[in-house]
Amino acid sequence: MSRAASSAHRDPMARSGFFHRQVVRLSRIREPRDVLRLILTTYIVPSNLFPEWLVYRALKASGFLVASPCGFSGARIETTDLTVGARSWANRGVYIEGRGAVSIGDDVLIGPEVMIITSTHERVEDGVRATASYLPVRIGSHCWLGARVLVLPGVCIGDGVTVAAGAVVARDIGPGGLYGGVPARRLT
């Protein structure tokens, strides 16, 4: 075993770098309420130990616009602008990322490990990426997103849409119908 490998083996902090990444991440946040919101929605609410009946109150206390009842106990929420309609449910492993606004309508079912992304980078001609931009995501009422669906920045999903498992939603989807594939297209 090399010296670097053996020293990393003895020092768990050097091995993972996890704590350093979390400190850097928290240092970028200015308001104490935002720090508490990040800790609550990223680490506490998604844990199996957090009771389902407290989720609504925790999200409401974090400043999100959440209708009752809703079930987001397994979701990791990293956006600061979230609106959730009544009777919308997210399964375990759901990840809502970014600084862009995310709006979820009434009666929406979100399958396990769905990712909703709001941040992107514009590609420029010289190959260097530009500054980040944040595009809102809207999911209409009465939608069902299957397991491991990926919703990209700036997408609007219309009311009554079903998105098949594993689909990548890269463009706006009109109301009604079944969509699937990469990128998602209308199947029926």
C-alpha cells in the first residue's frame, strides 16, 4: 500500500472529503434560515427516521408553499422556491435540485428516484462553459412520473400526463397522454 493510500486509510476526513464539501456548500449560504432549510430538506426530511406526519409541517416551516395533505418524506429538496399542490406524493429517493422555481400541481404522483433539475450552463463557442442559469420547472395537476424519470431545466409538463419509467423529459409536454423514451416523446 502506498504512503498516500495508507494515510488516507487512517484519516477518515481525508478519505472522503465529505465534511469539507459540506462546509464549503454551507459557507455559500448567507441567511441563517436558508442554512436551516438546507439541513432540514436535504438531510432530515429524507431520512427514514423522520415521521411522515411531520413532513407537511417541516416543509411549511421551511418557507415552501405546500398544500395539505402531501407526502414528500423521502424527497431530497435543494431548491429554495418550491410549490406543491394538494394530495401530491413523492416516493423515496426523489431529488429536487437547483435554485430555479419548481411548481408541482395537485394530485401528482412522483415515483422513486425521480430527478427534477433546474440549473444549467449555456455552452459557448470556445468550449468554456458560461455562468449558471436557473430555469423553472412546472409539473401540472394529475400527473404521474414513473421511477427514475429525469426532468430537465425549463420544462413544463401539462396536466394529466403520465411519464414512463426511465424517460428523460427535455422539452415541454402538452396536456394528457403517455410519454416515454430518451428524449421523452408521446407514446399514446
